[in-house]
Amino acid sequence: MSNTNGILYIVATPIGNLSDISLRALEVLSTVDVIAAEDTRNSKVLLMHHSIKTPMTAYHEHNEDKKSKLLLEKLSVGESIALISDAGTPLINDPGYSLVEQVKRAGFRVVPIPGACAIITALSASGIATDRFSFEGFLPRTSGARKTIFEMYQKRQGTLVFYESSHRIAKCMDDVAAVYEPAHKISIARELTKTYETIVTGSVEEVHQAVMSDSNMQRGEFVVLIEGFDKKQHKGDGLSEEGLAILKTLLTECSVKTAVKLAVQLTEQPKKVLYKAALELNSDD
Ligand code: SAM
């Protein structure tokens, strides 16, 4: 049952450009009783920019448990709270999960106020497929662990999205180049919405080279995007490797006509392309 007293708002804030905040977010931040901020000094800049005078309290990974109790007490006496992080959407690689979980369990309303998020911002302008993607958070710190992750995910469908720090972006690109084929499509989105915003999309070889040849390309905040296995084209004939694998399996059991019919349903790839590939595969036998 929902408790109608206090409300916890999860408010997305900008990831760089201070104007990237919704009117609703500004209204909520101006009218709640308190703003729980990951770093109050950092958020002060945003609040001052928008002339918001609401008191702040610190809520970060080191005081989550203690602060959650205090915030729950505030909700129970009818106060409303806005949770914000240093940048973007709270809880997305930022603190807040424990608070949201406890607040919901206690029966209070949790209201999302959507806005900037580096993952979605990068995806929207990268030129890498967006129909399906998985966000895997920050990449591991060591080269060995990063390569293991890339090897593990290499055959995954959908675009892979990671956060990466400026300290490791060059080494990360070395590791991508060590695991993926030189022609595999990737993108790095740097300093999104900020002055030096740069989005480089191309083959592993091209993007690796772009990062290595310009030290500016190793500064700032990064999102790394790697095209999924299913989008990889099979030798220019328009069929993905996944589509080809499905078609091959079907052809071991069915006629060309049935295999193509089923493959169209399973892969959603064009019938013409599947039919041509099926004929080629059959003639290889
Ligand atoms: N909550 C944030 C969000 O909604 O995107 C993410 C917080 S996470 C602690 C910070 C990481 O997000 C950075 O290290 C970087 O990988 C990515 N990031 C945040 N802002 C970015 C920006 N303006 N450009 C590129 N990446 C950014």
C-alpha cells in the first residue's frame, strides 16, 4: 500500500551543459523540503546557476545506510526529498539504489524525473545500432580483466555500452584492438554536452588510431560503444553472422524454401538476402 506522506523524487541533472535539465526537474528541486546530493559542493554550482535555494544534505556511497534512515524519517513526517547525483541520472553508476529500495519497502512514493544520462546521450548520436543494447557499467581496471570481458561478450547480440575513465581510455582501446577484428564498428563518446564534445565512430582500427594520435582524445569522460555480434555483416552480402548461423542450422533440416521462411521470422532479415545466402550455402555442399 502506498503511503501518501512524503515523496522521494529521483531527479536527473545535466552531464555537462547546465541547461540540460527539465522544467519539471527545476520545479521539483525548487519546491522539495530537502535535496539529497552525492556531493553538495558540486551540486551547489547547478543550484546557483538555476537560482535554487533549497537546503541540501549529503547522500553518498559512504553514508548511504545512516542517511537513508534519516531521509526515511523525513518522509514519514510528510517532507519531500529530491535525490540528485553529481551528473546525470541517479542510481546509474551512482548512489541511490539502497535508498529507493528502502523507501519503496516502507510504502512511500518514488517519483522519477527523467533527464540526461551519458549512456542514452552517447547511443543517440554514435551511429551504432540502438535497437538493442546492454550497459555494462565501468570496465575493469586491469588490461587482463578488460580483455576477458571483451572476449566473453564478443558474441553477444546488441550494442555493448561501457563507461571508461580518462586514465584508462588509451589502454582500453589497445585491449579492444587486441580482441576485436580491425573492421569491427565501435564508437567513443567523449565529454558529451561539454565544450570539447567528440564522438568518434568507425572501425576498431580507425578509432584506436584516433585515440592514440591525439592526447586530447585521452582527456575527459568517456562512453565506449561496441557494435553487437548480430550486426556484423557477412562478407558484404547483407546477412549478419547470427542470421547466417540460423540459416545454416535450418538448412540441415529443411528445404531451402522452408529454411528461408523460418529464417525470415527468426532473424527479421530480408527474405531476398536470406534466399540468396541459402542458395549459396546449398551450392557449397
Ligand atoms: N549517473 C551518470 C549518468 O547518468 O550517466 C553516470 C555516473 S558515472 C559515476 C560517471 C561516468 O559516466 C563517467 O566516468 C563517464 O564514463 C560517464 N559520463 C558522465 N558524463 C559524461 C559525459 N559528459 N561524457 C561522456 N561520458 C560521461
